[in-house]
Amino acid sequence: MKVVIAAYVQLMCMCAASQYVRARLLPMVLFLPGPHNPRAVKSPSIRQFVYLFIPGILILHVLYLPRHAAGQGWTPHSSLAVEAAWTVDAMANMHGGKRQGTSLLHSADLLATVQPARITGWPSWWPGLSLYGHGLRLGGKGPTRLVGDLQGTSNIEARSGWELYELWAEQLLMRNRLSVVAGKYGVDSEFDVIHTATVFVNSSHGTGPDFAQGGTRGPSIFPEALWGARLRMAASPSVVIQTAVLDADNGNILTIAALSWMAGGAESKPSRRRLVSRTTSIPLTSRIAIGAWNWSGNGASNRGVWVLGERRIPGQENVSIFARTGIADRPTNRITAYTGGGVVLRGPFEHRPGDTMGLAVAVAHEGSRHRESNIEASYRAHVVPQLDLQAHVQFVANPDASSRIPHALVAGLRILASL
């Protein structure tokens, strides 16, 4: 009964602010006449969805706390996980580039993961099902207009506004050996990603630019994911196979496949669920992955491959290295090849065990004669559990892969807050 009440409260919250729901959905539910001009009714905005959908889930979570499950190792907080993060980039182009100047960017993230079986308190009801949503609010002007670079000196630079980044459902099958995700899904979370390199600010250390440049809306990466499906299977405790098919809404289809070999640290034999599920992660000592992507449709084809690896140095558990290389079709893509790598040191000082520092290089090739190189030195200070401050300096050689633009020197401060 409480589930029904919570669902009804959610519907009422949406109806109170959304003209679309008031004019179309509510009359249908209450058997009332609809609008005289349905085409004049606007669709709900992303802002309304983020503001109203998440509170409704919280209401559902609060109203239905099954007390009878408390003695069975079940905790109410495991049914719903809500995270919020705020990132601010203050950057300055100190020398070279197109012109000197400063820029300020910010990104607000709201993430929610729901386990329906745990909310109801009935583990046997649809086991292995997870629901996930990720909303973004982006703002500010990025440093690319100052530097004129090709790769991007800030990985949160994007058009300003609200964005529903991800919204998908995951089902675990075959005794947790197979994970199926369907919905609005970002491939930069599981495919072309290097966990060691997440400390760096330059965009190329996230998804490689040879892959990131594809598609009119991007290859389903930050800040806009595409609708589609992903399969991920654990072939063994250390080998994972995954593939995804996504629709770009303009007649193009993106197909991705990857094979990963992983070795865990303290968890040498991780559970199958932690290997395949999108909602979990495993601390790794080493990982090697090879992947391929292909755009098809409208009579054109565009493809590429990448290889990446990351590893903790034996005997130096606080030191990790990573490297990535990739190629893309030369006639179709501006960036035809990419090579990058770096080293990361965690706990560089005895009295600062939570800090991280690193040095990385990213080189994007435009054909065989032109290239842009980026060298980044970064230091992230862990101030308190919910706050990090990160200082970084980037040197950009041949911005935009052109000798006509002077080499640029960029300095910045990043603020990372989370709840």
C-alpha cells in the first residue's frame, strides 16, 4: 500500500510542475478530457525531470522501509544510493595559444541507484535488477576558446545547460555471469576508460580523442549518452567480454566491442557480480583491454581500434602507470591516431596519505605530419572526506595541430566536492 501511495505522490509532484503531464498524462489517468490542441503542449524539460523524479524516489524510499527484513542482513540504505558531486575548474591561459585569459567552468552531478528487490523487502522479487539515473548541470565558458587546442584542457567543458546523461536498467543473469543494460547509457564508464588516469584534467586521459570525435553527438560519452543496450559477461574471474549497440537518432548506429584482462589487488577472486555489474567496481593491480568501434548507416562507415593498459608497480603499491593508443579511419576523422600515458603516485608524502600526484602525456595525430601534444602535471590534495583541491599545469605544443598557433601554457585549480 505504501508503494502505491509513494507512486501516487510522485505522479502528483510531476503534475504540479509539468505542463506536459498536466495536459496529457493526468487526464488519461483520471479519465478527463485532454487538451484542445495537443501539439501546443510542451514536453517536460530535463530540469523538471531532475527536480521532481529524484524527490519522488526519496519519498518511495522513506515510506517503504520493510522492518521485517532488518534482521536478515538488509539495510534500508542499500535499497537506494544517491550521490551528488560538484566540480569547478578555474583555468588561465598564461602564455601562447590564441589569446591569454581566464575561464571558469562548473559541473553539478546528481546520481541515483535503486535496487527494487531491496526496496520491497522481497529478495525473490525480480532479483538482480538495478535502476540508475544521472543528471548534469553544466555551465561556464571553457579554455578552448583561449588555447585553441584540439584535445581539450578540461574534461568538463561542454555546452551549458541541463542534461539527462544516463537513465538505464540493468539485469544480472546466468548466476551473475552476464549483465544486460538497456536505456540511455554512457560507454565512457566501462569501455574506453583508464581508472588510473581519472586524476588528470585533460580530456584525452578519459576517452581517447580518436574515439571521442565520432558521431554528430559524440559516441555516447560525457555529456550526452545515446540510447541502446550493453552486454557484459565474465568469461573467467579475470577476463571480461563486453559489447554495446547504440542509436544516434540520425540513422547511424554505433557498435562497440572490448575484451579486458584484469587482476585484482586484495580481491584476487572477485565475485561475478562485481566483475560484470555497472553499479560496482573492483580495485585493480593491472588491466589490459583491447576494443573496436564502428559507425554504420547512411551509406557510410567509420571505424577504429584502441589498446590500453594500467598497472601498479610491483613493490611500489602507491605507484601506477598507464598507457593507451588508438587509430581511426583516416579519410573520415581528423584525429587519425592517438598515443598517451603517464604515472600516478598516491600518498606522495607520509603526512598526506590521501593526496595524489601525476604526470601524463597525450599526443593526437592529424595524419602523418601534424600533431598536438599535451603534457600535464597535477597534484590533488584530499582536504576532507567530501572535498579535494587539485592544482595542475598543462603545456600544449602545436595547439590545434598547427604550427601557426604558439605553444600554450595553461594553469588551473579544480575544486571537487561530493556528498
